[in-house]
Amino acid sequence: MRGDWHLHTCFSADSDAKVEDMLDAAVRLGMKEVCITDHYDMYFPDESFVFDPDEYFRVLSDYKEAYKDRLQVRIGVELGLDCEHTDEINAFAAEWPFEYVIGSVHKLFDKDPYERADYDCDDDTFYREYFKRCADCIRVCSNFDVFGHLDYVVRYGYTKAADYSYERYRTEIDDILKALIERNIPLEVNTAGMKSVGFAHPHPDILKRYIALGGRRYNMGSDAHVPEHVGYGFEEAEKTLNKLVFLEPIR
Ligand SMILES: [Zn+2]
Ligand SMILES: [Zn+2]
């Protein structure tokens, strides 16, 4: 199975997974390489979504060495993008020797979309504003290698994907795709969405549009927070991607 480039461990506030359990799961699936990408969200409503970078690199470097004959372990991060603190976010990504940085938007109006009840708006506004925020962040943040889970906000809507389509949010989503293509930033195909909304993020119609606009590059990750989800849905996502013949994996 191809490598998983989006894995969380107990360095993330929302995971209790031991690093070795995540790596052992990847070995069992026959993966040759993986990337640990724990959360680092500055200025987040929940301040626990950061880790101590010294400790992170020290511990993960030991695992990298210990597994080197079975699995290539990369040390990455899932970095929260934020239009208001770009200098600090960009500096953090540049300061530490991450092998791979997923840039993800985890914050909307200074709140976490995961906490849907904190927003006093309908799902249409919730989704639309999130997409606008993504395009804004992509244009001002640098130092990330791939753009994470483009339409994950749909997981948290009251209606989830029932009324969601690329067409409905065409203007906002095209703006995101154009920003990525202009800056040559690949899209992430994030299979976690298959568990909650039945498709990997972003929706296949968005991948088709990405290709039509000239986008080609992507990478895949499960966004696993527990060992059982390492490589989740990769085979099915692969089938979808194989139909999109112009996409080129970056790994
Ligand atoms: Zn994320
Ligand atoms: Zn993640």
C-alpha cells in the first residue's frame, strides 16, 4: 500500500495513539514510508493544539532510527493556517526541519468548526465562509507543502453533505483551486471524509475541476488518529484517482 502522509499521535491533543502503534499499523499494511503530522495550531481557541518542537523532534528522530529497516518515517506537521498571524506561522514552519508540512484551515471566525454549535448561522453560510477563509489563507501563508482536507468543514455541518456540491460553492472553491495552482501547492486527498461523509476530501467533483483548471499534483493521507485508521480507504480513493488520469502523485 502507498505511504500514509497524514498521521496523528499522542503529540496531538485529539489523539492518544502511541507512535509505535501507528508505525506498526503501517508496517502491517505493507507501507514503505509514512509521515507523522501532529497538530500545531497557534492562536487556537483550544490552546492545547501545539507540541514542544524540541521534544517532538527528539522522540520522533529516535523512532525514525528504530524503524529505518522496515519503514521510512518522516517527521512532518499539520500546521493550522491563519490569516492574522502569518509571520509567526511562516516563521515556525521555516525554523524547524519538518520534512513535510500540511497547511490546514482549522479556524473560522476565531472558533473551531468542529464545535458547530458555537456558530450562529446555517450550513450554507458556514461552508461558504470556510471556503473563503481557505482561499485567503492560501494567499498569505507560505512554507507548507500541501493543502489539507479542502472541504472537511462539511463533516461538521448539521446537514453534512446532504445539500453540498461543488456546483453550489463553485465561486468559492474555484478561488481556492486557482490560489493553489498559482502557487504550485498540491492538494491533499484526505480519506478521513469517507468515514463521515462518504467521500475523501475534497469531493471528486472538485478534483475534476482542479484538473480542468490545470492542477495536477496531490498527495494522500488518512488523517488517522488511531492505529486502525492508518491507510483507511486508500484502495477506494485510489480507484477514484485512477480515473482522473491527469493527476500526478507527488510521492
Ligand atoms: Zn486537520
Ligand atoms: Zn489531521
